[in-house]
Amino acid sequence: MAWTDWLRTEIFRPYPELLIFLTIAVGFLLGRIRYKSIALGAVTGCLVAGLVIGSQAKVEIDGPIKSVFFLMFLFALGYDVGPQFFRALRKDGLPQVVLALIVCVTGLATAWAFAALAGYGPGLSAGLLGGGLTQSAVIGVGADAIAHLPGIDAGEARDQAHLIAVAYAVTYPLGTVLPALLLAGVLPRLLRRDLAAESAVLAADLEAAENDPDAGEGYYKHVLRAYAVDVAAFAGRTIGDFEAEQKAAGRRVYITRLRRAGEILEHTPGTRIEIGDVLAVSAVRGDLVAYDARTHIGMETDDFELLAYRTESLHVVVTERNREGRGGRGGRGGRGAVAAAGGPGGPGVRTIRTLRHEEFMPGVFVEEHWRAGADLRVRLDSTVERGDTLVLSGPRSRVEAAAERLGKPVPTSFATDMVWIALGLFLGGCLGIPALHAAGAPLSLSTSTGALLMGLVFGWIRSKYPTYGNLPSAAQWLMGTLGLCVFVTVVGLNAGPSFVPGLREAGWPLLLWGAAVTTVPLLAGFAYGHFVQRLPLPILLGALAGAQTTTAALGALTERARSQIPALGTTVPYALGNILLTMWGSVIVLLRH
């Protein structure tokens, strides 16, 4: 007995789960193959490994394992892009939404036209769409749609699902390489434009337009220093006097505590400073440099015990109850924490600038500002609204006190809220169960599309109310990446024996059709974005890479631009592209049935 026969009969058939893990290991190794900014990727690596190993193992893997992991992937995908997706539907995201729609709809139309021209069935058509537009989720969504087609038996549905994997594996490599070549090389050269130079100019304009707080140097860094008081003119004032003086000068410099005669005293505004005291000073770097503490206070010293107090970085969700006006209804616990009397935002509007001067904020710094899943960066004139998340840092006692005044603290947790996640998956699956039929055809969503849509909704709710549904980034990566990789691994293993016959049936012209499906949508989107919307070239090219969900092209763009500026145009189109291209897997199956 050959060793391959022994593996098949003694290990793989009795224990198919071991075959899945072996294939995933090989697939991830293949996914690490990289040429410059272009990599095969773990998903494609697992599919190729599954096709090759499956052609030899000839083990059919049944059961719900494919569906379970694929639903996990789709929910994680929706959870990730949900905040950006709903934000894109607002007026300020409309131009990028339109651009993404043009790319995605053109991609669907192109795939349908060439599939019809070649006479492909639903399986090859869905694989052509998924590989040409590099959307791996089409493999599962298309197979799910095929399984629910009226008048199709189980054997034919299985054969068509295998052809999806065949066409995807053939067309995906060109679908990855061509956008990188077209966006990063061909189009800028045709326009005789220097992508790196334009990115540098745009970066300078954006930096000049930013109103970064306090230091005004494009960053928001905070430092902690110790100074021994030896300037007679400085002694005699209280800590409160010193901090009021710094506030009047527009500087954020605070005394967090001090050492006197070997004893450490905590911050008290009425404490009078004496010669020989050692002060722990917390400040924005630029403000401390401008103040010149060495001249006004004394020599800097190293006092580990004085400076090594417990600090904290805490996420705080701003709540409605803190928006009641100071002096209005709600009194002290109301609008005083979140709405200011004046400032750039107008009366009654709280900004970062006014927030930092609240009586509960000395020594507390705003490190990050998030709204609906979007990083707003910390700018002085940014308004603080209900539902925003602020990341506060500073001495633990002060941070927690400030957090209670602002809203609801959300301590960092690495535990996934499994009640929230499992409930979302259940509701999404229920949403997609076919319930209505017309002429034998299902009218409702598939379970896969239902999981995707419910992931969008739950992710958006999480962004609005971050106290619910914690899904740490590592857990989200595991759900998304492992979910899709296990699914395509099983697809590849089951399709492996029919790969060569399927490729023979499809024919090598499949490569040509795949190249057309890849390039036509990009050219259509480029023409609209350049001649109609007149977007800056780096932003336009990044938006096209996002709309076609091709990370390899974005990598090539940032490498050629020597800047991350092209990535600024990616977020909204990428969110919308992931949703639409995934759903197109069902649409093209219905069109080609």
C-alpha cells in the first residue's frame, strides 16, 4: 500500500478534521509567498492547497462545518465595516458611495456579459466574478444561492459549487496583479502625473489644514517630568495658582504631586510650594518646552518613586445625561461636562478646546476621539457629541473622576461578548431563511446574506454604544480570517477531484474573461472619478482599490506614492465594496440560472 493510500484510508477518511488542519497549515504557508507588495494571501493559499490535496485525498467533507465558519466570517466582516458603511450613506460620503457603486455595478455587469458570451452556468459565472474582483466571499454566497435554486438536485448543485472554486482559483491571480499594475503604474503614466509628488503636495495641504491641539506640531504627546524647586520667585505660590497661571497662558502644564522632606504629597490645589520641593509635572510636550520649567522652577531631576504613580488610559462614552446645561436644567451634573458656553462651535457646544479647561480635567489628556467607528483624530475645534468615545489618559484617580463626569467608562477587556455575537449570528440566519416563494423561487435572503446584514447592524450599534458587544480585534481577526479559510479549505478539498475536469470544461479563455472583469470596472470608475468628480489622483486611485477590495493594489499604491495618502480614499469604498461584491455572488447565480 502506497503511503498516500495509507494516509487516505487510515487518517484522512476516519478523521477528516485532521485533513482540514493540515490543509490550513499548508495554505497559510503558501499565502506567505510574496513578490514586492503582492502576496498570494492566506485565503487563496488555503483554496489552492485544498484543491491540490483534495485531488489526492479524495475525501468528501460533509456536515455543517462549512456553513458555521462561513457565517462567522460574514458576521465578522459586517461587524468590521458596519460603522463605515452606515457613515458612507450620509451626505458627506455620497461622492465616494457613487464611485464605489459604479465600480461594483460595472463589475457585476461585466462578469454577467462575459459569462453569457462564454455560455457559463451559475457555478463558473460566480467563480469568474469572485476571482476577477478578488472577493473570496462570493465562493460561499454563490454556493448557498445555487443550493436554493428551484429545480436543481443535490448532485448538480454540488458540481456547480465545485466549479465556483475552479473559476475562482484560475482568475484570482490576475485579479490581484492587474489592479496593482493598472492603478500604481499604467494610469498615472497615461496621465503623465507623478503619483509620489502629488501625494506629497496633498499630504502637506492636509497637514496645514489640521488643527492639532496644544503643541501644534501634528501630534498630541504628553510627558511627565520631575523638577527640584530652587528658584525663589517660584516658591510661595500654591499649586492652584500655578495651574491657573498656565491655563491663562493657554498651556497645559500641571503639578500632579510633590515630594517634601522625603514624603510624597498628592495633588491639592491649596498646597503651597516651598524651596526644596520636588514637583512631578505632567504636560503637553510643546507647552512644557515653551514654559521652560528649568528656568522658572529649577533643575530637572530623576525621582522614580515620585513619577511612578499609577496611570490609566480609559475609553469613555459621552452620554446624553451630561449634556444638560451648566446653569440650566440639570445643574452641575448636566451640560457642563459636554456642552460649552461659547467657543468655535458656538454657545452650548462643547469642543476639545473647551473640554480640556474643565475643572475636572487638570492632568487628564484626550488621546483619541472616535465617532461611529471613525477615528476623528484629536483637534481643538472638534465637537464632542453624545455617543462619542474619548480616550483619556493621566493619573488613575483623575482619569476615573473625569470619566464619571463625562459619561460611562468602558474599561479595556479582551473578553468577547459571546451573547451579543451568537445572538447576532442567530438573528442573521433567521433573517435569511427562505420563507416566501414565487413560481418556486425563494424571495427572501440566504442565511449568508442575512448574517452579513446583521453583522452590519450589530457593528453599527456597537459603534454608537460601545458598552455593548465587545469584540476585540484579535477575536475579530480570528472569526474573519479563520472562518473564511476553513470554509475555502473545505470547498477546495471537496472540489479537488473535479478541478482538472472543471478546468477543461471552462477552457483557458476563462483567463481572458477574468482579466476583463478585473480591468473594466476600474477603468469605468477611473473615468467617472477623474473627469466628472475630479478627485485628486492619489485619493481616486485609493478609492478604486477600495471599491474593488484589492489590498494588493493599495499596497502597490502606497509604495509607489511613498505615502499613506492613497489610503485616505479607501475606507468608504472598501466598506461598500465588501458588501455589494459579496451580495453579487447571489445575484449572478440568479442571472445565469
